Amino acid sequence: MTTAVSMTNDHSAPSRVAMGELTRYDDAPLLTDIAANGQGVFLTWADDSQASLPYLWLRDHCACSECRHATTRERLYIPRADVDAPQDVSLERGHLHVIWADGHESVFDGGWLHQRRPGTRSQDQVPERQPWTNGFSPERIGHAAFVNGPEGECAWLEALLRDGLVMLDGGPIADEEVSRLAERIGPMRPTNFGARFDVRSKPNPNNAAYTAIGLALHTDLPNWRQPPDIQLLYCLENEAEGGESIFADGFAAANALRDQAPEAFRILSETTIDFRFQDDTQDIGIRAPIIELDADGRVVEIRFNNWIRDTLQLPAHEIAPWYAAYQAFWQLVHAPEQQIEFALAPGEMIAFDNRRVLHGRRAFDPNTGRRHLQGTYLDRDMLESRLRVLTRQG
Ligand code: OGA
Ligand code: ZN
Ligand code: ZN
């Protein structure tokens, strides 16, 4: 059967077609021309962009209430491996209308199609990660701006996703403020230290953070299959001498290691080692590399925490090269030019990407005053979600 193609020449501003999609798609150029063939439709928009969309794809993306649930917006249609050419394809007021061989009808918003044309990523608001450059210091967002409107919160989310580190300042000295701020974004991610933890020196500590000793740079909980993505540390008291916070961009450091000591980089990214936490009630461990790469060889995660590195179980001939590689990376991340350092003031909250940015602190003297931070963790998915929701409301 041949497909009829018709067009109305009405170029008045189109109304939108409901596509079961909450992200806005109303600022795209007008769909001005269509040409159908046996496989699909060739589309042209007013900005001269063009796309070829197979019938298979179009049928799968029908947004009618039979194909997409009207309330949940979830897909109901189950795709098949092929679709008969439609009876009719037409362009009406900037939108693509299709009458399928079985009589089912679909309407596709021209702007929605433009956003999704092959070769373009849909217009996601989530920023790409950017490595720190010389002189980097974290963006500062005021607590009032964060809580009083979407701009401050969006700026905070964007900086955290982009730089892996952002400072909030001017907050109240209030117990649990960290939980209230976290819960605007998403549920707090619980771990064996609880959903919310207090960092101060404690009797019988089960963790180096709960002492007054200095903490070399590390990531938290690399002994978990999925370590927490984002850490928030809210300062309530910081009167003690010492206790300054230190940070380093672990991805930038790993990439520097790749340039300066490729063999060390190869060993740390290819060799899995054991990480483990044990106390009276928990024994949580996993074997993983220190530097994790994706399929394209890009650094995607750093697991670096010397306290909870477990027994090094490697063949004898791999042991000395592994320690040499570890030492090289240790020295690189602790080099002054890789680090930034500052003292947290009460009412400040530092947030960081725990799977990218290494954190630590200088030793403090608990006899000179109190130091008390409250912390929690969040999933990155919740940050990205919050940013998309705030953006589409704006
Ligand atoms: C931690 C930690 C840093 C600090 O609790 O994981 O690293 O400044 N704390 O006490
Ligand atoms: Zn449908
Ligand atoms: Zn830590």
C-alpha cells in the first residue's frame, strides 16, 4: 500500500500537542515540510534542520492514551520488529499526523520531534563535569538564596554537578539544618553510619572521622558497591585549633597521573583490591579498582580511602608495582597545587561529589574548643532530578 501525504499550508502559530512530556518543547522551530517513503518520514523545520524518522520509531512513540498512560506518562505500547507503512501521513499546523495501516491514529508535536531528532541529545539541563583549573575555588551560594527561590538552589545544583564542590554560607546554627536542606533535594541516603551522622571526636570511635586526628584525602565508603554520590557537611561549631577542610579533584589528579606516570595509572585502573569496614555488627566489603574507567577509558570513579583498604591480595610479583603506583597517586593528590584548603565557619555547608572529589581535614586539638559537623549523603539522580524539575518550572 502506498502512503498518502497531505499538507495544510496553514503556518499560523501551532497549538501544542500533548506528548506525555513535562519538559517544555514549545520553543522549537516550526515543522514546515514532510516527505514520506516506504520506511519513514523525512522532516524539515523552519531553521533548515532535517531528520529522517522510521515508522518503527514513530509508532513506538505515539503519545495517545492507548500507547502512553494518561496519568503516569509511562509507555504502554509494546514495540514489534516491523510496522506496516501507514495509510496516511500529513502535516497539519506544524504537527505530524499519521493514520496507521490498522487505523490507529498518532499526532506528533513538531517541536517535540525537533528536540528528539537523531543526532541531538534532548535538551538536558544537567551540566557536564568540568575539571578544576589552577586557582579553583568553589562557588558560594547564600543560604537565603538557596531556600527562597529556585535561582539559588539551581545555581547550587549546577555548581555541584559541574565542579563536584560547592559552598553554602550564611546558614543558621541549627541542629538538623543539613537534613532540612538535603530533603529539599531528595531522601537522605542511609549507610552503616546512619542517614545523618555527627562528625566530632567521640569516645570509642568506629571511624577515623570520629577522632581528632588529621584525615588524609579520601572518598567515603569505597567499601560499598555503590558509594554515596554526594556528601553534605554542615558546620555547627568549629572553635578548635586546626580542623581545616581539604579537597582535591580526584578526576583531575587521575588524569594527571595518566600523563605523568602511565604505568601507575594503568595499575590503579586495572588492578582490583579489597576495601572493607568491620565493626561488631557490620562487615561490608567489595573488590574494585582505585581508578575506575568507562568503556571509552574516561575516569568515572575514584575509590581512595587508606583506612578501609583491606588485606592486599595480589600475586607476589604484582605487589611492589602496586605499592609504587599507590604511592605515586598518593603524592600527586596530596601535592599542594592539587589541593584547596579552608576552614569551615559555623553556618557553612560544603557539598561534594564523593565519587570524584577527595576530601580530608587537618588534625584539631579538642582541648582548644569544640568542632562539630553534621553530615548526610544524597544520590546524584536526585540532584539531577531536582535541577530538571526546577528548570521546567522556571
Ligand atoms: C567524614 C570526614 C571531614 C571533617 O566524616 O567522612 O571526612 O572535616 N570528615 O571532619
Ligand atoms: Zn497511540
Ligand atoms: Zn570522609
